[in-house]
Amino acid sequence: MSTAYFLLPLWWLVVSATKPFGEQFSGSGLWFDGFELFHNITRLTEQQGGIFWRWMFNSLMYCGVGAALGTLLSAVTGYALAKYRFPGRNAIFGAVLAAVLVPKILFTLPLYLMFSGIGLINNPLAVLLPSMVSPFGVYIARVFAEQSIPDEIIEAGRMDGAGEVRILRSISLPTMLPVLVTIFLFQFVEIWSNYLLPAMVLSDDWLQPVAVGLVGWNASHIAVPPALVVTGSLVSVVPLVVAFIALQRFWRAGMTTGAVK
């Protein structure tokens, strides 16, 4: 039942996007009535000078850069909390846990006021900077590093003369690959579906991500036909599917099995 609950809207989206232009809400809602997907995509490309593809590029840039840097920051922070002993370590991890429980939407208005004060409104950095911070990513990176990177491996690297940066780059990060992929996907999906913050800090249509652009089109249903919104929604799902398919092979357990002898 839960599978049908999640797949039924996606199936409706696929079916509706393939219907002839203007007939998305007519006929059978759950079955095909002609196949005009490529024609609809052509109309989508022609709308407002191809702004939809600029939105897609913006989303890929925000998600790719934000998720990559956020993953690296989470991994390094989680690794440090797991493998180093320093004053205040438990307090910092407690603050991370507390931050996990706070919905990010509550930070939208403070972030807007802060970015407005430093002149970052209508600047891509206003979207990128918050997307690099992931308390949940730090949490799972810390748990994974603590359980999956034996201290003996780190000590062996030190005895061989490797510095801490080299140990992190050559031993720890490759071992943490499954959790890095997990954090990246979580970040990618979260940034891709984020609407409120980009809508507040980006007033230029050509800087907006696809989620904000499609909502704007849907609100102006007289100027923009609903068929374009439906088709654009289907196209906007494709990068998420590709990311999951391309990265799922990295989810492997037991990467350090047999490392400690």
C-alpha cells in the first residue's frame, strides 16, 4: 500500500506528460491517450525563451556544488568527532544532534535577513552557502566513521609516516565511501526540492531553480498552460532518478572487512 501511495502520483505524472497538449486533465488520468511527450518538451523549450532549461541548469549547479561541498564538510567534521579526542567534543556533537531536530524551514527568515544585511540577496551564494551545512550528514558520518574505521588502521598509517591529511585522504575517505554517497544523495534531493529559501532570496527569474520556476508557472496558469507545468515536472524528476541509479552501486557494506588482522 505504501509503495502504491508513492508510485501512483509519479505514474500519473508520466501518463499526463505524454498526453496531447492541453489534454492533461481529460480522459483517463491513469492511462495513456496518445504519446506526445517530445512535442510537449518542444513546447516547453519554446516557453519564455527556454528559461526552463536555465532553471534546470541552476538546480544542477546548486545541487551539485552544494551537495559535494556539504558532503565533504560533513565527512571531515564527522571523522574528526569520531576519531580525535579534544575538549568540547561531546558538546559539539550534542549541538549537532540538537540541530538535526530543528526543521531547516525555521532558518529561512533569519537567513533572508542576514543575507539582506550583507548584500547577498539575488546572489547564488544565498542558496549555496546554507546548502553546504548538514547536521544530519555530520551525524551519520560520525557514526559510520566510529564503527567502520578501526583505530588500528589509523595508527598503522601514522607509524608508516603518513600525516593526518594523507590518512584522511588515502584511508578514511575511501573507507567512508558508502556514507559519503548517502550524504550526497540526501543533500542533492534536499537542495533540489527546496523551495522557500530560493523563492525568498532570488528575485531574478534566470537565477531561480526549477522548483521555484515551476511553482511560478503554476501560479500563472493563464499565461503558462498547465501542460507545460506537468511536462516540466516530469523532466525535473529525471536528474534525481539518474543520480540514484548512478550512485547506488557505491552502497556496499563491509568495505573494511579483513582490514584488521
